[in-house]
Amino acid sequence: MVRLRLDLGYDGTDFSGWAKQPGRRTVQGEIEEALGRILRLPEPPALTVAGRTDAGVHARGQVAHVDLDAATLAALDGRARRKGPEQEIPVDEAPGEPGAAAELDERLSALRRRLAGVLPPDVRVHRVTVAPEGFDARFSALSRRYAYRVSDAPGGPDPLRRREVLWYARPLDVPRLNAAAAALLGEHDFAAFCRKREGATTIRELQRLDWARQDGLVVATVVADAFCHSMVRALVGSLLPVGEGRLGVDWPAGVLARAVRDSGVHVAPALGLCLEEVRYPGAPELARRAAETRRVRTLSS
């Protein structure tokens, strides 16, 4: 078996989230179906993703892996180099014989090109590479970085960005947002900001949460080792009323301390959220990191 890493992005507007669901259009379903078609497999291969995104959430730096039989990859009729927009010439007809590494690179490049031709325009696979030993897209990750983009302009956001920016009709005070956000940093039980799932822990390490004005928008940068379901949008939803002055700066910290879902926490709409980056350790640490992440975490540990 060969494990491939896929670096990808998508506009989540018309997807019912990442995870495959019967009768619904999902990012996972589109990519798995495309891989199955290109590789002529009887069943689509299964993807493992760094972080499942909800319906309407976007991604610029999503990462997934897929395990393929080496023979399937070797049989890919893709040892070709692009000559022009409509014509390809086989590598075998080019001068010289490529080595094994160059041949594999050609196959992976061909796979990426074919994915671009088969996938719909709202999802793109930017890179396809052989994953290092021990790599797991989900469990090897050190952190995920999200951005949440808000426009508090009186007239609303740029219409060309309407699918990725939330319009908040009241002016936001960035220092107030940052003062409230600072009290949420660190390792805590974020049960107040997560949708509970049976058997899943809500303990997370929030490494960064800050706000800044960028390009006419108010942008939150949120980094954690991992996120539980709806956590980023719930954090943003708890902070926006603080930014407009409707709630006190210490209110989100009080909600966090109670560690139970608070009816006052409103989950921010999906359209403003984008997964920007997933970070991994160096190759020698990948397997160890995956083993650590698989352990159920408690605050005492």
C-alpha cells in the first residue's frame, strides 16, 4: 500500500460539510468518487481528513490522506507531460528514461491534473505527494488554524466576498474582542462551546485567539491542537456581542468556567469560517504524535 497526502481547498457554500452523507453533496464524497473514476476502482477509496468541516465552512489549507494499492497507482495511465492545452506526449517518447522517483512524480502530477478535470470547480486538490512513514492526516497534526472573517461596514461587505464574509450590522471594538479572547487561551474543558458527542472529550488547548482589522474586515485567527464540533463558531459567536458592547468583556470566560453549554452562546454562521492551515511535526515525530493524539485526554494529563 502507498499512502498519499492530498493538500486541498474548497468553497463550502454548496456542500453539506466534509463528511460523506447519503443523498447529500459533500467534499469527501466528491473527491472519493473522482479518485475512484480516475483509478478505475470498483469502490471509491476512503479518505482520512485533518479536520471535518461543517456545512458551509470553507477550507484553503485542508489535508487528507488516502491509502492505495501500489499496483493501482502503477497502473495509472498517466506518465505524461503537458505539451499544450489539448495535447499530451508520453514520457516514454521524451529523451532519456526517468528513474523510479521521477516516474512516480509523473504519475502523481498526472493524478492531480486529472482530479482538476473531474472535480467540480468549488473543490481543488493542489498537491498530491507520497506521505512520510507514520503520517496520519488527522492524528499526526500539531495544530489547525482557522480564520473567521466579519464585515462591520454599515453598507455591508464587498459583494464579491459575500460567500466568505459575515456581515455584522453593528460596529465592533477590536480591543474589547481581544481582551475577552485572551481569557479563553490555554487548555480547558470547552464543553460550553462544543456540541457534545458520545465518548468524545471536549478538552482542547486553545493556542491562539485574536482579532485584527485586515483589508477592511475584522478577522479572528483561531489556533488549537484540535477542535470539537462547532467550537470555533461558538467561540466567535460568544465574542461578537462583546465586541459590540452588548456583553461584558468577562462574559465568555465565565461561560468557559461553567463547562456546560450556555443558551447565551450563539453559533456564528458557517460562511465566515475557513480552515487556513494544518501543521505537522517533522517526519521522525509523525508516528509518535499520532499515538499521543489517539489517547483520550483529561485535564490532569
